[in-house]
Amino acid sequence: MHNIGNIRDNFPPDCAEEFCETLIDSGAVRIERIFSRGQATPEGEWYDQDRDEWVLLVCGSAGLLFEDESLPHTLGAGDHVFIPARCRHRVAWTDPAADTVWLAVHLPDSDRRITHATCCPGAAGT
């Protein structure tokens, strides 16, 4: 059976919280779509994931902040970023007036990992 869909369709109306749906999970690779409208990571909290992640902003806009940087990177439709495992980051903001749709690909452990310093300049231990 073929599972055909549109990454921008079928989100719950009036989402008060970010909506995340796993599209594929092979055990090694997990692909998620995430829907935001005005949500952000709570102040003082950081994502600190144990797997590399590649993220594509399909539509909308968002601010992505890395721990050792003072200002978030503004992302728009089509922008993408590779976030190595253990690189602490947070979503500073998403557009409250428009749908923001993310595609997140969580990758398996790799011996050829891009270093933490590549993602987070000035991070301790790099």
C-alpha cells in the first residue's frame, strides 16, 4: 500500500500547542512533520538530543537559537539546518499569524558526524 499525503495538510484546527507527527520510523531514521503557529520552546528550556537532526522549514517562519549565540537565526520557507547531536538549541518564536511546517529527519549514530563545534561555535569541549 502506498501512503500518499501532503506535508502541509490535515493539521488539527486551532492548535494551542505544537503538533508533531511521525511520518516514518525505521528504527535508524525517524522523519517527523511539525506544525507550529506562534509556539516556542519554553523560556530556559533547550533541546539536547542524542541524535543528529536535519530540519527543513517547509512554510512559515521561525527563529532558531543555539545555546552559545545571542540572537536567533530567522528561518523562512525552504531554509534548512543540520543540528548535530548534543547541540543545545531552542525555537525562539514561530509566526503567530501563519502556519509554520517543519520536516525533521533524525539520523542514526554515525562515525562521520559533523562536530559539535560546527553547529555551536564556542561550545565547551569542542
